[in-house]
Amino acid sequence: MQERIKLVGNPNFKYNGDDLRRMRLAAQKTTQQMADLVGISRQTYENYENGVSRIPWDHFQVWCNYCDIDLSPIIKQFQALRSLISDTQLRRKSPTSPDAKKVEE
């Protein structure tokens, strides 16, 4: 049986537009600067802040870096998971194949 990794913080946390706005204001950036950084319009960026549109993770990472938000704890957790669960364990087999294994929860 594999050892479980304890996740830090609230496992139900989801970043949202208010978090994005707080991050931007703390870094003293404009909405236009944030939009230009990832090649989107200011209006699209403001839609993210206002909760109209879902914030893409790749954009969020760029903005975190730009605003000096440290994502290394998240990255370290994924690196630990990679050490715990190998790439070969990720390969999926047909559920009807004779050598298919049940995944433990």
C-alpha cells in the first residue's frame, strides 16, 4: 500500500477573481499590465477578476510569478507525488483486460 501525502492548507481552496484582484493590487499592477503579460485584452482580464470567466491555470501561474507570489509549495507537492507514483503507474488498462488492477482509494 502506498503512503498518502498530506496536503497543506485547505484541500477545497479554489482561486478566484477576488484573489486575482488582491494579488494585482498588492503588487501595484494595472489590469492592462496583467492583460498584456499573457496577451489578452484588458476586458478579458477584468472578466476574470469579476468572476465572469474562469481563470486559466497557465495565466494564473504567470501572474503569480509577475506579482511575486510563491508557488513553490504547490510545485513541491507535485514533485513529491511524481516520486510516489511513477509514470508507468499512470498508464491505464482496459477495465476488461485480465491484468487490469483495481485502484485503491
